[in-house]
Amino acid sequence: MSTKQIGIIVGSLRRNSFSRAVAKALTSLAPENLSLRIIEIGDLPMFNQDFDEDGNTPESWTRFRNEIKALDGFIFVTPEYNRSFPAVIKNAIDIGSRPYGSNAWDGKAGGIISVTPGSLGAFGANHQLRQPMVFLNVLMMQQPEAYISNIAEAVNEKGEVTSERTLDHLKNYLEAFSQWVNNVSAS
Ligand code: FNR
């Protein structure tokens, strides 16, 4: 089975982000046939259609679009902001979806892991994020779902996920995602 290239998109730019801690844990738990790496989105200027139309496309947009196009799939690791997903993720989605007719996300496999120090699993962020991705023709894995609550208790002061339960959960998620990417690639 060929190795699939998977990007991880983190929805927080915060230095001590729990979401980034989960993303880093994923990279160390990758099954054999997945190569996982974080795709940075913090340097993407806010979407403005004029940049493309005026021939002033920011270099970081081009880098990001090319990175997404080269992937077989991606996993969003998102916190929840006010019962939705953060603007940095929406900005990245919109940039990847344009110029019109050049949707970098098209036909790829997608997954979502939502993370919160609270107790509701960032359900709102998780489900709202599905909406634009379905529109952009991303094949989103439906099961298993991944809602990670009480994340502060699973991460140490160095920003490492240390909870065996959480690590097991992430490992199982990745195994299912690996199968999902293979199914999407074969279809
Ligand atoms: C939050 N937080 C939050 N948490 C949650 O479970 N549901 C929510 O709707 C919100 N809303 C919200 C809005 C804004 C603007 C901020 C800054 C925060 C708390 C959030 O889960 C917490 O700050 C996490 O630590 C953010 O994720 P990172 O940065 O640790 O990855």
C-alpha cells in the first residue's frame, strides 16, 4: 500500500495551544501508510479576491494552495470559538477554494478532531466545519467522530499529550482515517 500524504491544519495560533499539542501527538502516532505533517496557516493574509485578480497573489497563499493540492487528505484539529470553528481555519479554507475553478480541496479525504478544555467536545466547531468542506467536495470521514473534552488534563507542561486514553483514542482515529483515505483514493 502506498504512503498517503496527510496535512494537519491546526485552528489555533496560540503559543501553548492544546490543539497544536494534539496535532503533534498525531504526527508521532501515524500508522505506516500515512505521512502526517502540520500545514501552517498563521501567515496567510485575510482573503481578498482582489489579490488574485490584480496579480498580487501573496506568496504564502500560493505556497498553501500548492501544499493542499499535493496532499491525499487532511485532518483539521480545531478548537471551538463561540460555538463555531476559528476564523483562521475559515480563511485557509477560502484561500484554498479559489481562484474560481481551482479548488485545491476537491476530491480529497478529510477528517475533523475537535478539542476543548471544556466538557462539550467542541461539538459546534466540529459540525460547522463539515459544512464548507462538504460543499468543497471533500470526502469527510463520518465515523469515528472525534470530540476531545477536558484536554488540559491530558497535556503536560511541555505541551505533550500524556494521557494514555487520549493517545489510544487518537491512534484509533488515525487507523480509521488511513482506511478512509485508501477508500477515497480507490474511488
Ligand atoms: C473560547 N473557548 C471556547 N471553548 C469551548 O469549548 N467552546 C466555545 O464556544 C469557546 N469559545 C471561545 C471563544 C474564544 C474567542 C476563545 C479565545 C476561547 C475556550 C477555548 O476552548 C480555549 O481557549 C482553548 O484553549 C482554545 O484552544 P487552543 O488555543 O488551546 O488550541
